[in-house]
Amino acid sequence: MFQMAFLMREAACWAVLALMSARLLVSPEQLSTQELLVAASYGAGLLVVGWLLWYAVTLYCVPYNRVKAAEDFGPIRDDSTKNLGSRRCAAVNEVRRRQKEAAMPPPYPNAWFAALESRELRPGQVRPLDILGQHLVLFRTRAGEARVLDGICPHLGADLAQGAVRGEDIECPFHKWLFNGQTGQVECVPYTKQSKSSLKHFSVTSWPVFEANGVIHVWHHAEGEPPSWYPPTYEQIASGHYRYRGRTEHLVAAHIQDLPENGADPAHLAAIHEKIFADGNDLEERSRWGWIRHNWTASWQPDAEHRHQAFVHMQMTFVLLGKLHFYHNDITVRQVGPGLVYINFKSPLGSGVIQQLVTPVGDLRQKVIHTIHWDRSYGLGPLIAKFYLMVEANQFERDVRIWNNKDHLPRPGLVREDATILKYRRWFSQFYSENSRRPLRPVDALEL
């Protein structure tokens, strides 16, 4: 259908040219102003119809895609860039920055994290993967299995992400060493007579991988322990009943623990998210829709049966002129580990799920992807899904403006109504272990 719209748009353009040319070639001396206007109006009409059809099909069939960098939401406060008038000031700011990082929780919790969306990795394709403070290589074998290994060849340090898939294994580009895609062990060194068993100590680390809901997940654990739980699999997505309708991508300059903490902070909803979604993501600008607003109620609770999960139950209502409440929308948010969130929608407009995938790409840098899958049985499903995702993006970007410039306080000043924040932090602490606490980087001798 998308290609048909493209062809019809092009056909409309050519039809206009043909019509104009025919009129001019047949009897150019007999053309009156009225005939010329009629020909032009026919041509303009065809063009308008072609373009309208083009945009309508694009809006309906092409998945939504919105990508934003952290810097797109204004300047990011960074103490290390302030008062750089002298070497002394720069040194002091660097020490302060490192002390602040040392007071924060570990940057990389033990959990499953999104590595890549499944559709972006074809069989035989290799991708570099820089997440969790590591350089990894992600590839899909010829049989279709996604694999993740350490990205540096132990031979002479070449980047395996520049290599090639050979069946179920990956080949280093430098000397053609072949590594088992599942175990990371050396399968072949083409120029040596040594036995395969004698090459075991040259193996690279293999990372556990789990693929579900159109996402390739990778398991990280500071102690090297195997997975103790797995991301949920949505049967509606696996069966195709929920279809992929779009994505957004944001880079956030914050600690990973701060992002899901908003779910345990219902007070921020009235402060940040009361303005109607049409007001966009600007926090300072006065609402242009003051006669209508959002009203939120929310509760956060850890899952008693599955410790790695928590739930947020929210209800959003539109309030007209401060009195009339209408369109109640019940939302269930399922937090699975530190980096996986599933927002389930059930409304008169249909049902679906938004995945929020938070992956640390640096100590204080998070890549956040939202994908939406919507019930295919609704004729207007593609349009409704795009609308929901756009609204979610606008609301999320308001939080990004806060996260980009806030500090993580180990001992925040909480009132009684903030009790769930403390409860959340205790819940989140289970994802850290002894080796998660990275030692502070040594501070070089500074001339103060």
C-alpha cells in the first residue's frame, strides 16, 4: 500500500505534465485564458489528491520514529565545565565531580538490559555494542540466534565487531581466529598446529542473551552469576495480535536508578504532568490549554511473589474547567528489574503495550527506547498507537528535562507522603552486589 501511494503520487505529477503538454502541443495558438485555467485547476487537483493520499498512507502504515539526544532539551548542568578560568578551578571541579560520582550508587545494576531491537539485526549481521561500560559484539548466526561476546579479540586486540559471521561463529578480521558464538571459545586458528584444547585460555566472555517482544536482551551481573529471572514474553506480540507501530529513542544524562524512581513518586505527577499533552515538553512555558488538564492518581508496590518486579497502578482523567471529569484511562505499569518497563493500556480506543527499555551506555548516560505494539483488530489502530506514543514521548521529555540537571542524593529530604520513594530505593538495592561498587578512579596529583 505504501508503494502504491508513492506510485499514485508520481502518476499524478506526470498526469499534470502530460495534460499541460497535450494542450500546448495540440493547439497552442487557440488556448484561451479560461482553458489554461481549467487545465491548471485539473493539474492542481490531481497533485493535491496524490499528495493527500501519500501522507495518509504514510501516517497509517509507516511506524512512528522519534529520536532525541540529551542536549535537545536545553543545556545540561555539569560542574566540571563551570568556572574554568584557571587550572586551579578546573582541578577543584574535577575532584568535586569524582567525589559526587563516588557517592552515587553503582552505575551498572545486575539485570537484563535491551541490547538492540530484533528487526535491526539480520542473520549474518554484526553490530558493535557499547553498553554497561563494556565494548561488546552482537551478531546473529546463520540459524537466526542472537549472540553477544566481549568485543576485543584476545589475540592482538582487534575489534570483533569488524569481523564476519561464519555459520554459528564469529571470525576476527585481523588473523581469522574463529570464536564459538555460544561459548566464546576458540574454534580455529588457521595458521597454528596447536590443538583446540590448548587454546581454551584464549576464549572471550559470552554474555547470556534472551530475545522476546521484538527486543534482544543481554544479562549483566558483576559477580558473573547466571540469570535468576527473565524478561516476560507477551503472547500478543509473539502471535502478531499486537503489531509493532513505532518507537522513540532518547539519551538521558542521569543515573539509571533515578528514571524508574518516578514511578514511586506520585507527587511529581501533579507538578510535571498536569498540563495537557498538547503543551509539549516545556516546563516553564505557561499552559495554552489552561481550561483542561490531567488529573493523576498512582500507587507503587513491589511484587510479593517475584522480587525483581514492581507495579505502578495509575489512573488518568481529563478535567475540564476545573470541575468536569471525563475519559478515565487505567494504566498498569510493570517494572521488571532496573531497565525494563511495560506500560499496558486498556481503553475504549483499544489495547496495547509500550515497552520502556533503559540501558546504561555510560556511568551517567542512559539510552531509553519506547516501542509500542497495538491490537491489530482495530481499524484505526495504527493512528491510535502513534497518538499514544507521541503523548508518552511528550510526557517523558518533561522528565528528561529534570533528570538531565538533577543530582542523585543518597540521603534525600523526604516527608511522610514520600514514603514510597524510600521503599523503592530499598527494592532497587537488590540489583547491586559486592563487585558492583566500582572503586573511585584514582585522582592524579593536582597542583592546587
